[in-house]
Amino acid sequence: MSTAKTIKSALISVFHKDGLAPIVQKLNELNVTIYSTGGTEKFIKELGIDVVPVDEVTSYPSILGGRVKTLHPKVFGGILNRQDNESDIAELAEYQIPQIDLVIVDLYPFEKTVASGAPEQDIVEKIDIGGISLIRASAKNFKDTFTVSSMDQYEEFLSILSKDNGTTSIEQRKNFAAKSFNISSHYDTAIFNYFNEDEVVFKASQTISKTLRYGENPHQKGYFFGDLDAMFDKLHGKELSYNNLLDVDAAVNLMAEFKGEAPTFAILKHNNACGFAQRETIHQAYVDALAGDPVSAFGGILIANTTIDKDTAEEIHKLFCEVVIAPSYTDEALVALKGKKNRVILIQKEVELPTQTVRTCLNGNLVQDKDFITDKLEDLSYPTNNKPSESELEDLLFASKLCKNTKSNTIILVKNKQLLAGGTGQTSRVDALKQAIEKATSFNFDLKGAVMASDAFFPFPDCVEIADNAGIKSVIQPGGSIKDELSINYCNDNNVSMVFTGVRHFKH
């Protein structure tokens, strides 16, 4: 038996009607019998095209305020019958069930309704019952029935319809069935996640995807699942790579700690800040951030918490950097930044970010809440006799935010709200500190008066001793080691102030 099928009848019932008219007109041109309901039926009639109301087929009106329109054996029998099954065909004739070759149905906008902040009653009414049942039935019977389940498919379907005058192949029908199950499964996932409060399960679905040039390395395939256009306005430059996206994510999370504060600039490389400063102007913040490590800044990701102006942009233009991110730019700044054709320029928009992080692990996934705790002045305790000065406290809290967003084990050195150096991703906290000190001194920073932040407690006093010998006289750390007294005693004996946050900020 031939797998090609010619569409002779169609059921159309959609929420979104944009782009539908050309399809209806083409179906009419092909003498296809059209069945419809409610607003879609009215839409088709207004095009001057004949349409058969579904309630004429079922002998039942739309009831319960429109909640039940198509849920009837005469509708689903027409969709689900197997045309190579003699018994099915006999039952269609016996019960006067019309054959339906095409189903064009979309779903109520559940996710948009949730995002709008609508009350629960409105959200519940946007849980589609008939639509999703029609889609699943039609897609299940792809051997005989063609399914169009989204307005995003209208253009492609119209091309298929026009090319062979309504005749479709099994490959085309199966391809659209797959699209349909993608839509229905995503829809159900969204509904479950809205309702779920108690079940500890992992359900995630992304229907928007982007194929990247490659993954971390050229021999690896890479994809991004998500809506970058909702997050950024891309003004210029090449496509973002897998590694770019990881660095951009780190940059956005870091700068979120400084939202609404004085002009702040960060330069990131391999997910960690290599330059960071807060100043009275964004220009000076950039200059001082770059001074933190002008070597690592090459090819980095740059982000500001305020408008980038002409002077700042002209300084940035002297540096080879992959991506620049800011909430806005002056026109003159954009002229300067666009001087490098591949440089990516992004405007960061206000969007709600996920509250959990997800990563693959072994034969499953690790899911956790994001670390939303930012160490604040009122959270600190003061275990040492010597107390930090007001300016030291500001630097300590500044350093703790940086430390939280740097790979463990980490030590961060800060002075006057400028990152002097960081020791990142080390297996030993002592090694992290030594790395930071060596890096700071290599760029001629004076560590006298600097402060130190650690992402976890000190099990021994060695780190505070090394820091003290380098000129650092104030430390912030979580505390909580059974040997805290060793570090506290050293600080008391050597006029070093230390504060505890009570919160560990590992970042692996």
C-alpha cells in the first residue's frame, strides 16, 4: 500500500490565527472539507470559505463554557482510525464518522498566562484538554493523519501543501508527529512544574535551541537550549560560542551581586574574575579592573553594571576582548566598540533567571538551589579582639561577593574595592593564597592594607599567618572549623582582625 496520503478533510481549531488564512485558502482551493469550532469557525467563514461546524458532526453543542467541544467519538474516531484496517473502516461507516486527514490545532498559552502574573483561576483555564488530546491522537496516527500543532509550523506546512497539491509522505507526517509530541510534552512539563510543590522530581523542557559552532573544543558538538533573545539584545559581533556562554553566565551572576551599586566593572576569563573594581565613574572602574591583570584580560568577557560611555568604550577598544555586556551604551560608545567586527556587544535585559542549577553527573543529573545568600554587614560576627575599620568592612564584604563567584578553593585579595588578585580552583587553600599573593606582587600591588576573603573556613592558622606576613590585616571567612581558635589566636597575637559570615560559598 502506498504511504502517500492526499488530504481530503481537515479539522482546524486554533488559538493563534496569525498566518492561518493562506493555509485555509489553499485547502479550499484543493476542495478539502473543513471542520471547525468556535472562533476558528467564525474566522474561516469571514474568509468566505465553507466550513462544517463540529457540533453538526457530533450532534452536541459546545458545552461547559467551551470546555468541551471536540471530545467526542465522532471526532476522535475520524482521527484515530487505521485506513488499512477493514474493521476500522467498517465502523466509520456504521457510526457515520467522517474521515479526518489533517488536524491543525494549537494549545492555549499556558506559560504566557503564568508569566503574566494572572490569578490561578485564569491559569487553570489555560490548561488545554481538547487541543492536546487532538494533537496526541493525530500524531499517534501519523501513518494516516497529518498534524500541525503550532503556528510556527504554518509556513513549512503550507509549502508541503502547495508542492504536491495536498499529498503528503509518511516521512513528512512522522516528522510533524515528532514536533507535536515535543510540544505536548513541553506543555505538560510546564503545567506540572507550575503545580508541583512537594514532589522531588526533575522535569525540564526547552523548545528553543541553538546549534553552536562547537562545544568546549572543536571536536565536540555543542548546543544551547534557551532563549538568548529574551536575555540580551545582541548589537554587534559574531555568534556566541559554548565557552563564551559559560563565561557570560559567570559574568551575569557575578555582576548581579553589585546591581544598583556604584559603577562597577568586571573582566572574566574561564568563569573567574581576573579584574574587578568599583569606582565613582565606569571609566575609572574599567581602568582599575584592567590593572588587576592586564595579561589575563586578553580575550576576556567584560561586564558593567551601568551605561558604558565613550571614554570607557575607547579604552576597551584598545583591548582584544570577546564580549562586552552592559545595561546600555551611549551612541558614541557603540561607534568605538563596533570598531572590531567580531566583538560581541550585548545589552543585558531584566529577566527572571532560573532558581536552580542543573548539571549532568554520572548517569543522572545534579540539581541544587542557586546560592542566593550574599554576605551582609548584619550577618557578620567578630571573633577577634581587633575589629576591622569601616573601610575594611566595606572591602571585606566586597571581597566576599567576589569570592562567592570564584571557583573553589579560592582566596580573594581586595583593596579599596579593587580586586588585587585571586587564587582560583586550587586543591589547597594555602596554594590558593600563595597564588593570589604571587599574582598581586607580579603586578606591583602593595598588599599592606588589603583584605582577604576565603570561600570556606581555615582548618589551620597557616593562611592567616601567610596573609599577615604579606601585609594583610583583615580577613573574612565562614568560620565553623573545630580549630577556629587556632586562627583566632594567631589574629589576636598579631593585631589582625577577622570576621565570620557563617556561610560557606563553595563553587565547583
